[in-house]
Amino acid sequence: MITIDFDRLPIEPGFKILDVGCGSGRHTCAASRLKNVLTVGLDIRFEDVTEAKKKLVHEASLGLNGGGFSAVLVADIKCLPFKAGFFDLVICSEVLEHIHDHDTAISEVIRVLKPGKDLAVTVPRYLPERICWSLSKDYGNSNDGHIRIYMKNELTGLLETAGVEKWTSHHAHSLHTPYWWLKCLVGPTREDSDLVNLYHSLLVWDMMKRVWITRLLDYLLNPVLGKSMVLYLRKKNV
């Protein structure tokens, strides 16, 4: 499930791309398919980095790599092991809502970004997330600890104060919102709900087949029900 719209970003061959908080590597793999880029996936969890590496190796074996170089490593977003201004694009997808010291995390992802280059940030959208929290007191802990919900203006302000400027935004994954509401209703850790499992199968089918009718429905509902808020920001020239 890719949340960032790479088509919106001015990516060129030779770009160095960092996917910070990469998890199992969905955006790392997507970036590695771009032509002749260097892609680095980074996460604090060793098991997630291991899974991301397996996916990169598998995609390379299928010839899906864009001809560049890809790597993954274990590191903390609050202390990134790169020099300032190293990357041409930084992706931070569904990460900040987990981090207590988000000010330091934001400072670090902007530090390693070149001036004039782009930062793509996604977090759960306020209203769908607030409903999840209302439906289940266990929801936050079941998702590796969602500790906050961002309003759009709040997050934009935090990022812009740290040295970037927002140039566009959108919402994504509207079809996933009812799925999470259903999970919260039956219990977010339950795996024996027929209705939830059926909906999950539908989402997997949609991600694999990308049928035009579900893609159109997702697009039309995103402004209202989009599960994720996506911000695109550019680092100020100094």
C-alpha cells in the first residue's frame, strides 16, 4: 500500500532517497523501482528492516529494480547517521504519530535533506483516526502505539517551523477507513471476525488488481474519508 504519490515529486536519476521509518519496505521498494536512484530504507526495528531487505532482494530478482542501488539499516529517526543535506528526497510515512519526541525527529529528517529538495510526510488523518480511538480504547496500542492525532494545520506548522514549506497535500486510502472502523468495533487484535476478514480480502484484491471502479471510488472518497493525510514540503534555501 503506497501512500506517497511519486508522480507528484520531481525525482531525477542520481537522486538519493531516504525512507525513514520504512517498516517492511513498501515505500523503499517503490522508490527502488525508479530509474537510477540510490534508496535507503531505515527503521529502528531489526525485524522490519530484515523484511524490507527480503522484499528488495525479491524485487531485484524479478528485474523490478530501476538500475540504482538500494540498502536498508537499523537506526533511530531521532539520531540519523547521515551528514546534513545528504538526501534529495526524504519520505516519512506513518511514523510521527508513534514518536514522543517528534520535534527532534522532524529536525533530523529535515537536517539530512538538501536545501530546495522535498520531504513527503504522511500521518493518519484526524477524523478517521479520532473515530478509531473512540470506538476502541485498545486501538492505539494495537498499532505499535499511536500516541497522538494530528490536525493538518498543527502538523504543517511544526514542519514549517523546522525549515520546510508545504507546497501541496492530499488524502489517501479512503477504502481502508471503514476496515479500521470495523476492526475497532469487533476488537483491533481479533482475527476471527468474518466481516473484517472479508473486507481485508477485498482490500488485498484491490491492491493487487487495481480495478478501475475501486480506484475511482477511492479517489472520489479520499477528500472525505481518506485514512492518511499526505504533505509535500520543500526545504528552504539558506
